[in-house]
Amino acid sequence: MASARNIWKLHKYSSIALLPFIAYLLISILRFSRLSYEQILLEISGTWSIFFILIFMILGIFHMNTGINEIMDDYVHDPKVHKLLKILISSFFTGISLFVCLSILMILL
């Protein structure tokens, strides 16, 4: 079991690591507003774009998961409800991951 201090550090570092990815994605979205659909697909299907999207997804889900688990640990005291919520949240994050991976796969095809 990790201590609360270590979890807080991981949460803080993941939020700092997300900043360049958020900036990259915002700049990309602004740039995409001037491109045609085919040009956008060409840009997104590039190796670097896919790499950044996947790293952003992994860091984002890790950051969200640590934050939500900390909130649950603080406010949910019933063990059965806690376990059920953890299963639901894990299912939700797995669904997001699958959706992003399938979206990238569809772009590449």
C-alpha cells in the first residue's frame, strides 16, 4: 500500500507531465480549424501524433484514477460500496482506453 504522501506526489507529477501534452493538443486543434478533413486525417495518422495521443491518454487516465481513488478513500466508508465503485470506475477507464485505441485504429485504416 502506497502512502498518501507518495500518491500525492504521483498525482502532482502526473499533472505537471500532462501540461505539455495539453498545450500540444490545444495548438493542434487550433491548427486543424484551418485544414481540410483529409489534411486532418493525414496529420493525426502520423507517428508523432499517435504517440502523443497515447501518452496523453495513459497519463490522463492515471491522473484521473489516482484523483478519483483519493476522493473515494476520503468519502466512501462502506467497503461494499467502495469495492463496487472501484469496479465501475475501472470499467469506465477501460472503456475510455478502448475507445481511444479503436479511434486511432480507425484513423489508421
